[in-house]
Amino acid sequence: MFAPTDTQTIRDLIDRLTRLAAAEEWNGPLNPSQFAALGYLARANRFSRAPSHVADFLATTRGTASQTLKALARKDLIAETRSDEDKRSIRYDVTPAGLEMLEGPSSLEKVIDTLSPEVAASLASSLKALVLTMLHQRGGRSFGMCRTCCHHEVTETGGHCRLLNVPLSPADAAQLCHEHTPAESLQP
Amino acid sequence: MFAPTDTQTIRDLIDRLTRLAAAEEWNGPLNPSQFAALGYLARANRFSRAPSHVADFLATTRGTASQTLKALARKDLIAETRSDEDKRSIRYDVTPAGLEMLEGPSSLEKVIDTLSPEVAASLASSLKALVLTMLHQRGGRSFGMCRTCCHHEVTETGGHCRLLNVPLSPADAAQLCHEHTPAESLQP
DNA sequence: CCTTATTAGTAGCGAGTCGAAACTATTGCA
DNA sequence: TGCAATAGTTTCGACTCGCTACTAATAAGG
């Protein structure tokens, strides 16, 4: 009876939803890109907080990511730390003021909360499939949590990353990693 | 077994999907906003193609919409027509060159096409619910098609809009309208 | 060792988004 | 007739975004 749910409709709905959220949300003095970068930094592990990782995550260039991070740093929401091992690389950590920015649900989140758990679960799995397919097509990284990664190993003390060869606390294992590669038959 | 599908995850997936699509898509010389505006104009009826309508649809201001439309006009993808009844108002029509831009599925659309019809239908209905709730909250307009509008009336020759008091061809009735108000128990 | 890559991050450019505010016309109302 | 509302534009400042060119540091190979 109803139209064949054409592809364009779904595309439009996603676009419109994002625009509505962006118009409404505008969390304090942060625009959507800055908010997304800040949110990523807050959830990424200490090996994945460099400008290039943010660029990968936001599907943009290093140049753009660099500027977004500088804008966040100017507002003291993140702080830069230069690495000792590799003097080229930089790590940005979220400051307490930055964490404050991330508090409280956005208006889009409030709306998502009105969905029933079943509908929400189904929505999440569909979106996840779309994101993974897009990532696969462009050779992008998945940025999942360490505990769903093929390089992750459970030990007595917590976990261990076989790729970087470092121990991981349970808190570490729940953060996003740039090197994440989904283990077989596990949702990323 | 799996996590309680937290709200933030869904928010993130939508954001990430939009960013991936924006990075990939970049349809010719058009950025996402211009593409969205062009797509809207192509699907809106002749009473809904003014800058203020585009602003409403894109959930932005008239000033921003005005600039986006000027950019499209500079590229000869849309053409401006001043109204005779109301000398303030302007209507933008999509040119043949503009229609060409809209041809062919975007990469996001290609990915959406890989979903099964059932999953796609479920995804569409969830997204529709989210968009409607967001719109309801901010008092925005739904921009549905005339044939799902409470002002629409079926006649022998096609349709009729009770609000604007104008006849509508079947093609008209399938376009988006700024004045659209969902009829009860019909998906918009 | 020393010379190339290669890599990480940055600066600058030009086009454009975006909100906000100020500013023309034009129309509506009282 | 006069004032308020409306439609659209302009300008401003901050920012995104891709791009190119650039510096500094590390890696690789002869």
C-alpha cells in the first residue's frame, strides 16, 4: 500500500534530522563540528587523540581537524600535550571545562529517548550497518572499543593490546581506538 | 546481552553517517547545504520555493538561505522569478542544469539500497518519527506532499487546496508544500 | 652514516555556512 | 494616512572545509 520506501526519502530524513539537531543543539558556544570533536576526544583512548585521528573520525582532512582543535584549545576545553617518544605528534586531552560541555542530553538525544527500546535497538543496528558499509567503501576506520577489537586480549589484570603491546585497564578497553579492527562476529 | 542501546550511540551514528556522506558525496561543485536546497526546490510546489521556505526547510535563517540560493543562482542551477501579486516575494525554479545535478544516486543512497526492504521501511519509519517529534518541539513545518495534507481535497480533475484555494494537478499533489499540515492518521 | 622518503602537524587561501543584526522594499491593517 | 508586519538582502565575525605548500621529525635504504 505505502510507497516502496524509496532510498531518497531515507537520505532526506537523515539530512533533515541532522539539520534540525544542529539548529536546536548548538551546545553553548560550540558548533556541531567542535562538539563532535570534543565528544570524540572524551571517548577515545590515549593512543587515539591526535589531530590526524580526529580527522579520520570526522571524515575530514588533517588541516580542517587541526583548526577545529585549535578553536577548542582557545576556549580551554582541550589541552595539548606533545609526545616524548615522537616529537612530531600531539595528544589533546579534554579539560574539566570540556567535560562539562558534554554533560546533559542534547535535544536530539531527548527525542531519541522517546523511542521504545525495541525501535531504538532496531534503529541503532540499521544505522550501524550503514556506517560500516560506508566505512568499508572508503577504507575508513571503525573506531570501536578495544574490547571488541581483534587485537584485544583478556588477561588476569584486565586486558592487553597485541598491536601496540600495552596493558589496558577495564576503563581503557571501553574507549574508542584508532587502530580498532572488529573481531569476527562481534558488533563493533 | 547487548548494551541498552544508549541514546548517545544513536546520536553518534547519525552524526557520523552524515559526515561520511558529506565527505564522500560532495556532488560536483555543490556542498551539502547547496545540494539540500537544490533538492528541496526540485521537489517543492510552486507556492513553496521562496527563500523563507527554504530557510524553514533547512532549519536555518532567511539570511543564510538567501546566501545559499544566491550561490546556486550564480552557478545557473536555479533561476529567480519575482512575483507579480506580491512584489516582495521571489520564487526560485530549478534549471535543467540544476536537475542534472540531482541525477544519479549519491553514495549514501547506494549504501541505503543495500538494506532489505523490511529494514529500510523500519528505518524510514523510525527516522520519520524522530523528525516529526523534533519538528513538533520547535514548531517547525512538516513539508509533506499535498495529498497527505488536511487542506487537500480530491476533485474530478485532480485535487484542490482549500487553504490557498487553487486547483492541483496530480503532479502538484505529489510535491512538497510549505503549508503542509498532516491529515489525521496519515503518514506525512 | 647520510640521503631520501614518509609522516605529523601547521599556515594560508578561497568559497561557503551560519547566526545575528541592521537595512530596503512592499503590503496590511486600523 | 500612518504604522506595523513581512520578504528579502546585506554585512559582520567566527568558523568549516578542501587544498596546496610548508616545517620538523622519524624511518628506510644504500
